Amino acid sequence: MLDPRSATVPDLTGQVALVTGAGRGQGRSHCLALAGCGADVAALDVCADLDVPAYPLATRAELDDVVAAVEGTGRRALPLVADVRDAAAVQASVAAVEDAFGRLDVLVNNAAVVTSAPFWELSEEQWTAVVDTNLSGVWRTTAAAAGLLRRSPRGRIVNIASTGGVRAVPEFAHYVAAKHGVVGLTRAMAIELADARVTVNAILPGAVDSPMLAGLADELGLTREDVHKRWLHDQLLIEVITPDEITGALLWLLSDAARHVTGHCLAVDGGALAR
Ligand SMILES: NC(=O)c1ccc[n+]([C@@H]2O[C@H](COP(=O)([O-])OP(=O)(O)OC[C@H]3O[C@@H](n4cnc5c(N)ncnc54)[C@H](O)[C@@H]3O)[C@@H](O)[C@H]2O)c1
């Protein structure tokens, strides 16, 4: 029988987690919580500014800071500088995880970028960067890690999608298309990994207070008030969600209580999808 006091908090002692987009924001929060639950953590980030998006991405110093914080909990940490759009770099990163730890139990596909424009104004570069990072990056990373995850006694994959994964919002067609793809991919992978008892789920965050939201606001010349009007107006609970509140949902999906939950999309969105 599940112990109600411990069943909703995963005990990841002796396990290994890989988090993409780990340098800051939600990814950083996930890494620290996974370490707090006992896991060794491989923290992957591109650590470079790209042509798309216009806002800065995480730096190497930020990734090193995550690594130091994980090590501060007494767990081991492996920094991986890689671009999820680059198949060879992703495969080399997974090989480095196997070399360092010999196993992989938890994969959190979190890396993503965003831009905003009416769909007819999107450039090829914007379309390709968003779809290749946010959707193909999830497939690429999970495909590279599937062999290791299948060998785990308790494999868990969590894809960070968006409410934009199940409904459309204006001026984010490429992001919406990519996140709908992540939801479909989550269900398809859940079917194909069920025989190895690997669960695959998605989290659909609402508006999260992270550098992505701030970067997008800067890019569009919006104030914080504008951001609230534009992205929070349809949440029932009109408050920006904090990264650790997304981490809370992640931990539940990794817990014993969620062991029969797979192919599921869990919205942490202040009720936006209720409308
Ligand atoms: N912030 C929001 O309001 C919000 C809402 C819904 C969903 N999400 C999703 O949450 C997840 C985390 O986003 P966040 O809010 O923490 O944003 P963020 O920009 O702070 O973090 C994203 C991380 O991904 C990294 N990254 C970007 N491109 C990469 C690449 N090609 N390869 C490797 N790493 C790369 C960045 O360097 C950064 O560290 C994303 O999947 C995002 O789409 C965010």
C-alpha cells in the first residue's frame, strides 16, 4: 500500500536524471529538486545566444551555477553543453551520461525558445528554430536516451509542453504547432515505451515567470503590465506561475503515486484551459 506521506514525493536515491534547458528558469528549478530527491543530475543547455530568438539564452556561468547547486546537495552533477537541434551533440551527451553514471532513469525535455508574429510574417529562420528546438529536440533527445531509459527499473520521461500544446493562441503559430507536436509525441512515445514500463507524460504550463517570458516581453517592447494583459487574461487565477510550481507537478509525475499515469497532459495553468 502507498504511504500517503511519501507516495507523492519521489525517492530518486541512486537514480540519474537528464534535464534539457537546465541553465536557468524552469530547468534550473527541476535540476535542484531532482537532486533534492536524491538523483544525480546531467544538466544540458546550449549556453549560447542564437540568431533566433532575439533574447539571450542561458550562459555557461549559469549552467556552472546549477551544477554547483546540485553538488551542494551532495549529489553528482554533469554539465553538458549541447544544442538539442544537433543530433550528434545530443547523442554525445547521452553517451557522456552513460560514461559518467552508467544509467538514466529520468528525462525532462524542457529546452525551448519562443518568438511571436502573425504566421504570415514568420521568417523561415523563426519557424525552423522553434520547431527544430521545441519539437524535434524532444524527439531527438528521447530517441538518443530511449535505450538507457528502457534499462531503468523505473524510467520516467516528462516533456514540458504548454497550454499552447492543446489550444491555439494568436501570433504564436510556430510555437503552437511545435507544442501540439510535443503532446502527440508524448502519447506516441507512451505507447511505444509501455512494454519497458517507462512512463511518458507532458506538463502544460501557463504563463511562468522565467527569462523566456521576460525575453519575449523585451523583444516585443512590452511592459510587465502588457505581459499580464496579453498572456494572463484568460487564466482563472490571474497570477504568474513560478518555476518551482511547475517543478511540483514534475515531482508528482515522478512519484510512486503517478506510477499508472502515462500519456497524460497535466496543465499547471491557473485554469486557462477551463475556458
Ligand atoms: N515561461 C513561460 O511562460 C512558459 C509557458 C509555457 C511553457 N513554457 C515552456 O517551459 C519550458 C522552460 O522554459 P522557461 O520558461 O524556463 O524558459 P527559459 O528561456 O528560461 O529556459 C529555456 C532554456 O532552454 C535553453 N535552450 C534554448 N534553446 C536550446 C537548444 N537549442 N538546446 C539546448 N538548450 C536550449 C535556454 O538556454 C534556457 O536555459 C519550455 O519548454 C517552454 O516552452 C514556458
